[in-house]
Amino acid sequence: MQVLVFDLRAELGHFRRPDTAKAHASYPFVTRTALRGLLGAVLGMERWPEDGATAGIRLLRPVRTRVQQLSLLGGFVSGKDQFNRPTTVELVIRPHYRIYYAGPLAEELGAAIAGGRAVYPTYLGSAFALVFPRLVEWAEGEEVAPGLVTVGTVIPVPAVRALRPMPGRQVARAGGLLYTALDGRRFRGSVDVLYEVEGRPLQLEVDTRNADPPVRLIRLAGSEEVVVLW
């Protein structure tokens, strides 16, 4: 199978957690819904097709965040005619992700990214965090069976049976990532995800057979690591 590989690298990112009110806390990396919104912006689509669309996220820089107080327009936050108000926002600093995509519209998406084209502005979670996707390659990949694998991307928790300790690794869990965007800023489903905070690979016992959400294990040509698409 062909896998589209591209990078997202920016100065800032902000992927707001929905369970925060006064302070705008952020997930540590680009979420599934934010990524699909970005893909839709490239091709000018209101919503990215879900059928058969899978993507993997690799951290190419360690997760670093900073809390900053910003003065945002009241209307931007509440929809009312108010003046500025100070808002505490958690920012992801200098995020750098490698995205692996397989699914519908892959060829059109790859051509647009290769040409530096996008119908709408692309950003990492919030409009002040502009990003410009950069094509890395088209890679040949093959699906691998569940078992003990070395994983180079983030992975949904339901697919993990066991973690093999590795020296120096720092494993973290991001909980409650929204899964599917619906009309009217509504969402359906959520998922917890494991990742290594420095972006290093992990050795995991993985079982994808009954994982919810569905997960695919893909080994790219010339690599010993496995990419997790979901």
C-alpha cells in the first residue's frame, strides 16, 4: 500500500481540551479531529471523509508546553459583544510532527502538499498557529500482524496489551481526545493515546483485532519500526 508522508512544523500549536473552562488547556500534540480539519483545509472540504481514512502521528520534537496569558476579543471566546479579556492559554512550543496518511483523496492531497497549495489557511489547532505542510515522500508499506512491535508513532490505548520497559523512555498518556467531528461543533467518541514524550520508539505488545477505534500496523519499506494508523 502507498502511504503519504508529510511534516507539520510550526512555532506554536494549541489543541484545546474541551473539559477546560476559564483556562484553555491543550492536548500535547495534534489531535485526530484537528488533523482531519487541516486535511480538509488543504483541499477545501468542510469535512474529511471518514470511510477508510487512517493517519499516524510521529513526534519529531519533544513535547514542550508553556502557559501564556493572552488578551482575546470577548466575541472570539463567547460570541458576545465584549471588549478584550485576559485568557490563560497553554501553548505547544515549536511542534514538529510527521504525518502518515492512507485513505481516500491521498493522491489529491499529496499533489496539493507537494505544490504548496491549500484552499484555506492551515493551522495547528488555532488560527494563530499557522503551519505549512511539507511533503516528505510517498512510501510503500505493508500491514503487519499483531504482536511485539517497535512503534514509532502515538498509539491508541485500546490496542496496547503490554509495554516493554526500555532504558530512558518516558511514556505518557493523553486522555479524552475527541474522535469524530460532526455538524455544529459537535463530536462523537473519544480515545486515550500513549506516546513517548521525546518522540522515541516504544516496544509494545499490540493487539489490533478487537481494538476500538480500529487500528492498523504498517511497516514502511526500509524501516524496522511500525507506524500505527487510526
